[in-house]
Amino acid sequence: MKILLVHCHYRLPGGEDAVFAAERELLERHGHTVLVYERSNEEAAHGAAKALLPLHAVWNRRAAREVKDLIEREGVEAVHIHNTLLLLSPAVVRAAKSCGVPVVQTLHNFRLFCPNGILLRDGQVCEECPHHGLHCALKHSCYRGSKAQTLVVVAVYWLHRALGTWRGVTIAAPTEFDREKLLEFNKIYPMFDANRLVVKPNPVCVPNGPVTPWDERKRQFVFAGRLEELKGIRTVIEAWRILDKNAPELLVAGNGPLADWAKAQKLPKVRFLGQLPRDELHRIIGESRAVVGASLCYESFALVPAEAHALGTPVLASGIGNMGASVRPGFDGLCFAPGDAAALAGAVRAMSAMQFDCAAIAAATRRRFGEEENYKTLMRLYGRSAAEE
């Protein structure tokens, strides 16, 4: 097939970029011609482009025209859209639909119903907008704490809800938890065709080799992700403060707005690695006792925990949303109360006294999230079977 992937990168790299890249590579390995239309919000960080960004976020005529031209000129047979906020706008969805080819959009978050995308406000789960309307976000300045920026995002989804932009599009939710939430919200404010909402887990691409047994792993834990409030980095740092000298080493991989704060705590058992290449991160996770997933929000797909499990590494997860749902306590990790540093410290102590069958964890995860299963699902979404290719 000839497939067009569409994606707008945020200014800070994240899980959506990793999924976009992994699916592109997967399709190319299976011999498909993969065309890419990608932009970055970094393009609109300064000058006239920044001034025009509110308009482009609502309706980017140029991006829509370029996507349509690309589909028609190259004979594209299917379009798979990832993120459109802010620079691309949902106008690219309408442009792709107008060409009469199958259009798929992966919802990496809850942005259709919640302007900040994560159903979180003031550190607590919030479902006001999905249940009472997008104006709730404007009231609380939910997008980046700015009423003006929130107004832009509210306008984006209000307009395209009214236009029925996502009608006729196959919507892919990465987990069953997400699917149930989206169906619940869609009954109140219809945005898409409920019968076109499917579950398609994100690809979990890790080295497929031998798994390091529990007893041979280093006494170290890993936190990997953006160093920001919603990922729970404060909870993790405070837990390691409580554990003090008895703590296992904590390796922090990633960057973000709380990086300086976290480093300023100068905890002796915490080491900061910065942003790592994926293969290096996988190597470290594969030799560690556990990965810490401390999210304060539902998440959309807990990618790092899924990768950890595929490497046979247990996960200490906050018991909320997809993060909590990703763990079977006692088999592949433990859960703790979200935002509770003392509970996390207790879970670290408990895990240090346990034994885990790392090979069994990896085998179960690789069966569920294997590349071939992911590929077959993509082909079904694009209107083909893998056997046809």
C-alpha cells in the first residue's frame, strides 16, 4: 500500500512521537510506501508564525491543501493521522476525508473532549468538560494556565464538533479504558461514530532477545518520561527522600520543566541521565529491578511501562487510569496511591523483598503487543488484511 502518515510534533518530544516513528518503521519494514506529512509547533515559536498560530490551530488552510494535494498526486490509499494540535488543525482530517480514502486517527489523549487532553486539573482527575461542555476549561484556564490559549483550543474543538469533522473517520483508542471513557463522553457530546471506535494498542518495540533474571538485575529503579507535574516526578523525588540512604539507586531519564527543581534536591541516590536514545533506555530498563510510573492522570497509553514489561521489568505504578490498569500486582509489578510519596516508598521497600519471573512477564507482554499483531491491526484499519499484502 501507499500510506500517508500525518503528525504535528509538540515542542518537547514525547510518547506520541515515539508511536508515530515506530509505526512508520513497522509499515516500511513490511514493504509499504510510507509518505509523511509532519510539522512541529516549534515552527510557530516566534514572530509572525506565532501571531498566526491561533488561526492556524483552528483552520490551517495551507496544511489542508498540502495534505489533499499529496494524497491525490501520490495516489495514497490510506491516511493515518496522529496529532494535529496546534499547527496542523483538524482541517487536515477534513481534507483527507474529501479524497475518499480510508482515514484513521489515533487519539493519543482525551483532547476531543478536554482541552488540556489529560482530564486533570489542579492535580486531580477532572471530567467537567466531557460532562458539562468545553466552556468549563475556559473558566479554569485549563490549557497551559492561559485563558487566551485555552480559548483557542476550545474554539478548535467546538468548531470541528459542529462541523462533524471526525464523522466517517476510524478512531483508534490505545486501550480499552480509553475506549470506554470516549464512548461515555461521546454519548453526551457526539464527536465521532461510535461504531468506528476501535482499540489499537500502541506498538511496543523492544529488543526481542533474552531476559535478565530478577536475581541478576542491578539494584536500581528507573523513572523515564517528561519531568513535569502530571507525570508524578515530584512524588518520585519525595519518595526517594523518604527512603534516604536505604533507597535503591533511581535513574531519571528525560527532561522537562521540573528538571531543575528535581536536580536541586540533591538526593544522593538519584542520578539524572537526560534524554536518552531509545535503545540505551531499553538497555538500562532491561537490567533494572523496576520502572516507576507515577502519573497523576489517566494517561492514554502507558508506553514506558509496556516497554518495561516487554523487557521483563516489573512496574511500580500509580493506581489510576491506564497506568494502574497496566499492572497485575504480584505478577508484573505493584500499585500505589497516586501522588502519595509515602505509599510509593512503601511499594519500593515491598518490591525489594519480592521475587518476579521476568521471563514470564516478557513473554506475556510480547504476545499481546507484538509487532505482527500491531501490523495486522493497522492493515484492518486501512481496509486490508495482512494476507493481501
